[in-house]
Amino acid sequence: MPPTITEAEFAALLARAGLTLPAGQRAGILAVWGAVQAMQAAVRTPPPGAAPLSAAAASAEPAVTYSLAGDA
Amino acid sequence: MTAAIPTIAEAARQIAARSLSPVELMEACLGRAAAHEPALNAFIRLDAEAARAAARAAEARIMRDGPRGPLDGIPFAHKDIYETAGIPTTAHSRVLEHHVPAADAFTVRRLAEAGVISLGKLATHEFAFGGPSFDLPWPPARNPWNPDHMPAGSSSGTGAAVAAGMILGGTGSDTGGSIRGPAALCGIAGIKPTYGRCSRAGVLPLAQTLDHTGPLAWTVEDCAILLGAMAGHDPADPASADVPVPDFRGELGCGVKGLRIGFVRHFHEADNPVSAATLKGIEDAAAFFRAEGAEVGDVTLPSLAEFNACGWIILLSEAFAVHEAWMRRDAQMYGELLRDRLVLGGLLTAADYLAAQKKRLELTARTAAAVAGCDLLLTAAQPGEAPRIDAVPKWAFLEKPNFTIPFNVTGWPGLTLCTGYGEGGLPVAMQLVGKPWSEPTLFRAGDHYERAMPWRGRRPALLDG
């Protein structure tokens, strides 16, 4: 599926990552970026039956949590 | 000729009975390697003289003291992301072309203590992600069933070398299917154990929260034997679980009567439809299990697309974090395929990664709820036979969802084994999946199926040439 960002927006993503790519390589990766955007959307899609913007969803404990419970 | 290649279990019995010499067994493997390695490129480094010397030493010790166990004197090799003291460990990459580790990986040490004899280091996709690639210092491994085709990856050399009888078993790693894929396309067996069952310490990472280590071998029983040597708690790996190591062969021979098998039909019929031969193999396996007394019923899991989105966002993010410094210093050191794939991870955000990790917990909970009444799951491992090695798209993983990454996301154990052959004469396979820490039951079902089928009696035709 085609990406929904412009070449300039894609260039900004590359710059933020600190990556400098030749034009051909950049174009090839931009061409498939739409598939990654679909994945970005999929991981933000709530499970069946869940409200998308509920307080419960926002406050759910993140999966990556720092803990010292084992040292207590 | 091919019937002369013993399984690990058979070789162990014969070595213990002193009817098979470890030296002769090694010579037979080295002979097959000499004959077929030029066509298969399974090895990055093959040290025949060191293997011969080790086999002679093992034979003398076994004659004196008896074997240490079923792996003593067994020809073996490690995927070249497993660190080996004093022996280059390259990840099949120019980046680490001259990397010589000071110590063995935990699993390398455990297997050596069990008595395996290494022939060398095996080809992999570059850093277990970029392949098959033709712009690296070593060529990609090829499939022994037809060298014009790929053996899958990333444990490509292990799959090829086991199927070709150059080794009786080898190590692999599995972050999205890299043990189960080569096992499927090379017509052998491979187990990705439960996350935390085997240490990853000393194994070059791809994505640490998805990485698993495990074995590939000709049979399910051989995988059980190898996993017994590899498994165990290792404080050096933060994900290593301090759980008892069971006898992985403990349930072999118990049949499948009473086992409840969830048939994840939508994975391979709707989410990513498989070839006719693959579908037939899976359907026939389901019918076999039913006839043998198992209860087989359809179950519905989250879709392959959901699992793949979650798994690939995590994998790409973590892989870029591993490679960030090298990528920024000189990305041209990588092969094109890995370099371009790694870039994707650099473009993701922290919010993407955390959303994926949160999704992972949700998918695992939904999976556990959906299969609460099951002991095992059955589905595909690959969509069909191995494709031609020169026709694998760079972005294949973005085009169609794979069948294996769901169980890297959940961390549940998955076993791949042969179910026959497709129209092109190459192997097709199924995937059996267990609940966490249920590998003995997984081996029980896989072994029961495998012993009832004729597939283990057939090796790649090139071995007859």
C-alpha cells in the first residue's frame, strides 16, 4: 500500500534517525513505508469491544515497566 | 546410501553399544560435506581436521569411560551468531568479519559438555535478518532438495547441513521464525522453545525480547535430545527462566489419545492461504491425530496481520537499536538487504515500540483465552515449498504475514516438522504449538506423527548422486 507521507516528511524521519541514504535507497524504502504505517496503526487499534480513547486504555500499565520489586 | 545416515538417537545407541565409531561417523559426515558443500554453501567455516581430531579424542574417551550421554561424539555445528571461543563468529556479515570471541556462548558450552563435535560454523542470513544475500563475504546457503531454491532463514546453513547429512544436528535462533522456517523448507525438524527456556547469552542478538535459541535436527526426537542439553537457567541472560528442565523425551511413545488440539485454520486458509500440498499435509495431520484419539477442533486466534504488525514493529525497533552505531558509522558495511530493512526500524518512534509491546500483552491474553481448552495448536509453518533463491523479494516480510512470528510474540514453543512434498518435489510442513513450558507434550505429538509417516526415510536426491 502506498505511504501517506510526503518525500519531505520522509526525509525528516531519516534525519531524525541520523541516517543519510543515497536517493535510490531512500526511494526504495519510501515505497514500502506504507506497509509499516499500516503496522503502526494496527498496534494502536484497541482490541474488539474496547473503547479507542478511554481513560482505562490510556492509563493501562505499559508493557515495558521498570521494577525493583525483586530487590524488596 | 542415504539410509546410512543415522539419527542422533540411533547413533547414540550404536556408539554406546560400540557398534558405531565416532571417527567413522565423523568421516561419513565430512565426506558428504566435501561432496555437497560446494553446491550448498551451508558452512562459513568448515574445519575438517579439528573435527577429525576431536572425533578421535572422543572415541578414545568413550572406549575408556563410556559415553557421557546421547550427544557424545555426534557431528554438529553452530549457526554463526553463536559465539565460539577463539573461532571467528561473523554473523555472516562484513561488519564482524574478523570478530573472534573470547568465550563460548552458554549453549555452545552446554552442548560441548554433552559431547557434540563441531565441524565449524554455519551460514545464516546476515545478523539473522538479511538474506538470502549475494553481496556478503560468503554466499547464501542453498536448499539440498534443490539448490536453485532457498533453505529459508535465518538458520539457513543449519537447515541445509542437517538435511544434507553433513551434521546430525545444529543450533539455530528464532526471532520471527528462523528455526521453524528452515526446518520446514529443508524437510527436517526444528523447535523454538518457550521464551526463557534456553539462554541467549553469547548469541549475537536480533531483537532481544523476541530472540530464542534452539536446535534443528532430522527428527523430532533428536530435537528433544538436543534441547535437553541446551536448556537451563543462565543468570547471564536476563530473560532466562529459572524453571526445572524436564526430560524432553519423557512423553515420547505415549501417543496422542486424549490430547486436545486446536486447529488454527484461519491462519492458513484465510489470513495467508497456503499451497495445496501444504494444506493437504496439515489436513492429513489433523485427520491422523483425530484417528489416534486426539480431540481436534477449530480455534480462532487474533489474526496473523495483528500478530505480524506487533512482532515486526518490535523486531525492527530492537534490531535498529542493536545496529544503530554501526549503521550511523558506515551503513555500507552491511549487505543491501539487511541495511535497507534496518533503516525501517530507525524510522519508528518510541511510541510505536511501546504501543507494540502493549499490543503484545493484549494478543497473548487473547490467545491464552481462546485456547484455554487446548493442549496444542496446529497450523502452517510456511505458505508452501521453498521459493527460488533468486526470487525472494527484499520486502517479503511486509507483503504477507508469516505463520511463525505469532509465537515469538507470545513466547510459546513451536515445533515444525515435515508433512510431505509439494509439486516441485520440495518439502512442506506443519507447525505444532504448545503452551509455555509444554515442550515434552509438543515432542510427544510430533514424534508420534513422524514415526507413523514415511517422510524420515527420504533424503534429498543429491545425496544419491
